[in-house]
Amino acid sequence: MRAEIIAVGTELLLGQTVNTNATYISQGLAELGIDVYFQTVVGDNEGRIREAIRLARSRADLILFTGGLGPTMDDLTKDALASYLGRSVSEHEPSMNKIEAMFKSRGVHMVESNRRQANLIEGCDPLDNEAGLAVGNALTVDGTHYVLLPGPPREMKPMFDGPAKAWLRGIMNEDRRLYSRLLKFAGIGESNLEQALIDLIETQTDPSIAPYAKEGEVAIRISTKALSELEANARLDAAEEQINERVGQYLYAREDIALEEAVIRQLRASRRTLASAESLTGGLFAQLVTRIPGSSGEFTGGVVTYTNVMKHRLLSIPMSQLEGTGAPGAVSESTAALMAERVRELADSDFGVSLTGVAGPSESEGKPVGLVYFGLAERGKQTKVFTGHFSGNREMIRVRSAKSLLYRLWQALSGKEGS
């Protein structure tokens, strides 16, 4: 079943209200196995609402509306749909009784316009409003299904989750649900990941495979519609196995968690600790790690040694290493190694990590913007240094650097350093 969501309200077009209803409804429809193909926002104008209905009907089997069911003259959704379908609108007596009882219980005079909230389009099934007064509408005409929900989320959500979903289940030919699995990757860009899986993506039918990216991480969502969880898992397992054969070395989680949480979990499981020394990232690495609840058991602390003086005073790195003719400089492999080793010793942690580089906007020490060195010192092992070359603006370089260091640490903790 193809669905379209029409959100009605001029306030949405003006940016005065964020359209969270469409997100909530889309997620709920996905759980029912209903595909949302389009989302439309239209203002409080009956002619434009009718035009949105006409367009939606040409490309959807199910049209869900939010907003425009209230008592004021600009609440036009029911009127517009009734006009489009050539149907009358009448008062739903139980809903009207509820409205009158509410006003009576509060000792408030009921304005006549409130009667509009009890209106039903001819042939509609009423959808009870547990949290408000406007009754919802649901009907099927010439093979197209229509569901009208209130705009306020506190009213819309219980109506959608309760009577609307029950009505939708009743019209569905199959009791199929959408099952999904999220695979999280790091150390590989979206384009490279997609290229490794391109034939699977291009020939997909069911399950479907879709990549999603954000700074420093990529996700693959595998989805299938099935009559049971057992049936779904069989399909998802087969698809995941194909993906794992190609890019499994970059797979850090089979759930929607950030890379820093995966690292903290690994440290916790192995009873090991971590300390950090940062330069170009200015504490961003420590910020990411400490976002994870309970990370104080694994992250002993960090230092931001932004200047050479602080690298010398806090980490005892010789000034001859940092400055002067022939010195490697702050942005160098040897300085990254020393930073990681010294912070590990300072914290007496199992791991010490470091970041030093050039975030921009201009070069430093004659070294280009985007050049970054990562130090990784582990108790009882030889220190390793990795080099990164990142593009983008200053903030992008900082985020990508912190995420890349997390990936290198994840590799060390996972035993995948040679991957």
C-alpha cells in the first residue's frame, strides 16, 4: 500500500511549527508495512487543500491528514475532503455529547463554532479523540483510503496509535509488518561502502538495502516485509551475511549506537581504561566519549594541550621537539606518539590516545589543512601512529578526526588492526 501524508496548516509553511507529526506517522506506518511515498504540507486554504488531495489521490492508495479539524474557520480539512468527494458533512452525536459535557463540567459557555469538531464526512468511521475534542474521520472511496487526524501532537499520537491503526489493520489485505536491521560502519566512507555493495543495492527487491551517512560513520538499513519475525530474520540474516563478507571489517555494531558507545562497551567488557591528549580537536574526543552514561569507569580523563607551551608543561614534551630549526613540530608523527604515551603514563591507563593536526582555515608549520596524526599507546605494546588527510571546513575536520581516532581505538579493542 502506497501512502501520502498531508499536513495542513499555514503555521507549518511559515516555520512557526515544526512538522513532527509526519515523522511520527511515517514511523508508525512503516511498522504496519505501509510505504510512505510522499509528504505534503499545505496551508489553510480550501482550494489548495483540494488540489493537494487531487494530486495525492493520483499516486497513493492511502492519504492521511493531520491538522484542520478544530473549531475555527481556518480548520478546513473535513470541508475540503467532503467537497472533493462530493459528500455531505453531518454532526456525530456521541462526539457532540462529549464536547457539551466537557464545557458543562468546566462551567464554561460553549461557543457555537465548537460544534464543527464533532463533524463527520458522510460514510466515515469516527476515530475517538482521547486527548481532545475533534473527532477523527476514516473512510474508503473508490479504492482510496482517507484518515483525518488532529494537528496537536498530544491529540494526534493517541488517535493514530489507537483507533487509526486499528482501522488501518482492518483494511489491509495482509498482516505483514516491516522488519529492519541497522548495521553501523566506521573507517569507510559512504561512497566506498556503497561501491562495495553496489550490485546488491541495484538488484535488491526484498530485503531492501539502503545506506545512510553522517560525519565519521555510515549505516546500512536492511528491511523486509514478512508475516512473522522468524520469516523476517531468515531474510535479514542472509542479506547481512552477504554484506559482512564484503565489508565486515568496518562493521562496529548491529544496532543504532554511536561509535563512541561501541568503544566504551569494549573497554568495559575488557576492564581497560583510556586517557586522551588533544590539540586540534580541543576536547571534542573527550566530549564524545563522556556523552556515554557511565563512561567514567573507562575514561580516566583527558587534557587539551592546544599550544606548544601546554604540551611541554602538561605532557613534558621537549620544546626542542616542538619548535626550532629541524624540529619535527607539534603536527608530526613523533609528537603524536609522545602525546599518547605521556597521557597514558600520567593517567596510568591502559590506553593513551592523541590528536594533533591542522584544522584550518590556514596551514600551520608549513603543513596543509586537513593533515592529522593520531597516536595510540597501549600498555605493554609499541605505540602506533596513524595519519589522516581530511577535507571540509574546520568543524568537519575536527569531527572526522575525532571519529577516526575512535575507529582506530575500536580496531585495537576488536583485534582488527590489520584489516
